[in-house]
Amino acid sequence: MTQPQDIRILCSPAEAPALREALPTAGARFVLCHPEDGQPCDAQVAFVSRDITGASTKFQITPETARYYEAMRQAPALRWVHVHSAGADREIYQSLHARGVAITTSQGASDAVVAQTAIGGVLALARRLPLLATDQRDRAWRPLLGARTPRDLAGQHAVVVGWGGIGQRIGELLLALGLTLSVVRHSDTPVRQARHTVTYKDLAGLLPGADWLVLACPLTPATRELVDRQALAALPAHASIVNVARGHVIDEAALIEALAAGRLGGAFLDVFQQEPLPPESPLWTLENTIVTPHSAGFSDGNRARVRGLFLANLRRWTQAEPLANRLAG
């Protein structure tokens, strides 16, 4: 693969200083550009860092983000885009991929943080923190006695859906808390730590024995609305759901009904079928539900980890080696 004399990289102004410091070691001459300087940026490579997407979602794109998306669409020489997220299901990445542009993700960069968030959700629901937060706002001293007494986590059973880097870390932490596990994934090859390992199509058989249903799977045709109305009905009334996967893994309307009717113990939800979650959604006000704004993977160390993955792939790209975390097809 013959590289041009100058490799033009579309990036954000915030990332430019760190990239300039690191790029000379990659063995090529690089020119950094961004649409905010008002100059044309016919990039061959684009590095979509977290600050570029900012508050944008798949459903609502801010003008600031749109400028970068348009710059990529209008770059005829663009050959490769690296994105800060573990997934690349936004329309911009899919359309560039269809055009023949290589798309790589930052899979693995935030695995530990997302797993910690999921466990934070488990602990918050198990220890009745939503109830206690309401008590605090009411300035009411209501000890966790009687029907409010939490159940011990040790000995409870969790069904973990998805066994990639995030799911495995969640499993390790649940085991450390004394829970037992069943694993649901694309393959039924047994997971050593799990009581049961089944494929997605066999999830229903595990639900009656679940105290926790923890979703950490990718959104694929096999997982879209995997947790449907029937699956929710199969869970015990005391069971709780933790979703750090994607909103469309759950039938959200059915979930709201089950939570509102007390047919589920609670839910910790970081992802939704529409983001931002509309103000009128009942999920905001359900007493047994914790809502967070798709932030499970956010931490101050992610920026450096994502940049490291991009730079490692840039070295591969300049040397015509296969890219890591590349979308297939």
C-alpha cells in the first residue's frame, strides 16, 4: 500500500496537541485538520473522539457534531475512520462503511468502567438507594426495616446477557459479591464460571430463576427486543434489570408497564430506545427505576485509552497491516 506524502487526519482541536506530540513516532508525515478552522479538509483518516460527538445521539445530532459528519461525507479521499465508541451503529459510520471506508472502534477502552457502572446499578437497587434518596428529599428517617429490608446479594442468581469484555468483567464482579451466574451469548460453549450457558434464543428458560437480568450484549438482529413482553413476564416479581447494552434490546413499553405495576423489583437503565430520553417518559419518575444518560462508559481515563487505540491502528495503517477492531464486510 503506497501512502501519500502527507496523510491528512480529521480530528478535533482538543485532540490536536496530544496527536502532534505522538504522531512523529508513527513513521510518516501528518497534517491535522478540522472543519472548525473554515479550511477544506480532504482527509484520508478521521479520528472521531468523544468531544466531537459531545451531546449528540443517534437520534439527535448537534450542529457542532454535524459539521464533522459533513466533513467526512464530503472527503472523497477518506479511507479510514476511527471512532471513540465500542459500537459503530450510527448512520454516519454505516453510510461511510457502505462507501468502502474502513471503520474501526474503540472496543475495550471502557469495558472496566461500564462493568463498574453496571455493578453500581446492582448495588444501588439491592441496597434500596432510590427509596433512600426519596426519604432524604422528604427529610424522613425511615430505616430499612420490615418490607423495606434488603435481601442479601450473596446467594442470588444473575443472568448475564453478552459475554464480551464488559460481560466478563461484570461476571467477575458479581461472583466476587457472592452471586451465581448464568450466561447468555451467541454460543452455548460452556463458560466455566457459569451455572448455565445458553444462546440468545434460549434466554427464556433461565428467566424464572433469575434475581438479576444484566444486559451487556451488542445490538444485533438476534438481540433486538430480546427482552420482550413474554420474557419480562417470565421474571420473578422481585427480579431487577440492569441495561448497559442498547435500548432496543428491551421492549421499553412493556418494561415500563411491568415496573409501574410492580411486576419487577426495579431497573437500572443507561440506554433507551430514544435518546435523549423524552421528558414525558414514565421512566423518569418510577420509584423503582434509576435512569442515567447513556454515560456508563464515561471516565476521565477514556480519552487517553481511545487515543492509544487510534495511534496503534494508525501505525498499522501506515504499514499496510490489518486494523484492529475493524467492522466486518
